[in-house]
Amino acid sequence: MHPCLQYTDQDGIYVNPKSFAIATMWCFYSPKYNCWFRTPYENHETWMSISSIIVKSGYYKDRVPALINVEIIEYLRENNPIPPDAIIH
């Protein structure tokens, strides 16, 4: 798993916490689709595939995430790490 991602103990969701000039990003692995999804929204209403870097909707629509979040997205896309069974829902 990418070192910036932390497991949240919430429905298989990982988070890269907010820091100076970097918005929080939540990620989860879908066994149904065998890939990762992400969202910059705390309410988790809009999940986006990691196949695209640009945010698809909401307040951050058409924006590119901070460099560290792009790095995480690319890592998940390239490596597709599968979380432990206890975390997958």
C-alpha cells in the first residue's frame, strides 16, 4: 500500500489526510471491479475511477489533485494492490 494512505476502519476506505495546500483524498478497493476508486469529498457521495486524474464532479470539478494525490492515484492504478480480506467489503 502507498505509505501516505491510512486505513480508516470505515467500510474498506483509506485516506490521505489533509495537510497544508493538499485536500483530503479517500480511496477504496472494489473487488467487484477489481480496481480502486477515489473521492475528494468527505461525504463520499461521488466516487471516481482512478483511471482519470481530473475530478469529474462537485466543488473540485475539472481540477487536478495535488501532486501527492496524483502520485497515490498513479500508484493505485499501476499496482492495483489488494487490501487484506478483513478490509474488503
